[in-house]
Amino acid sequence: MITAIVLIKTSVDRIPEIAESIASLDSVSEVFSVTGTYDLIAMVRVRQHEDLAEVIPGRISKIPGVEATDTHVAFRTYSQHDLEAAFAIGLDS
């Protein structure tokens, strides 16, 4: 699974509606409303790199009110769940 973090600038007066539209897309797992340079951050998960083109410029960028996107593809994922499982290997509960 390929994960992309998409930073999104939007029309400020429509952030909730735009976030809901993005969150309703099949390959989008979460959308965060954030402070800073960008208004939203979307987590996109797809099976192949080619699918990113379909989702990000093909769907997210075409939602009315989306002004710009900046995409970062994850090389590796680290999570608290993964770390706990790694440290628990070989330990009896």
C-alpha cells in the first residue's frame, strides 16, 4: 500500500465542505483541518503509484474550492502500534 500525505490550500470560507468532499473519496482515509500554510491535510492510500494521479490531480484538485496541493509520498510508515509489536516479540504476556 502506498501512502501519500497531501497538503491542501482551499477557499477559507468553505473548509468544512471541501474537507467532507475530500473525505468521501474512496482512497482518502483521513482529512485533517490544520493551522499554518495549508488548510487541510489528506491521507491517501492506493495500491500503485499510478493511482495517485487518478486520486490527487484527478479528483482532489478538481473539487471546487481546492486552490493548490502539495503531495508527499511516504517511503516507510512508523506507528506506535508497530513499535509496541516489535518490542513485544519473544515476550510472554
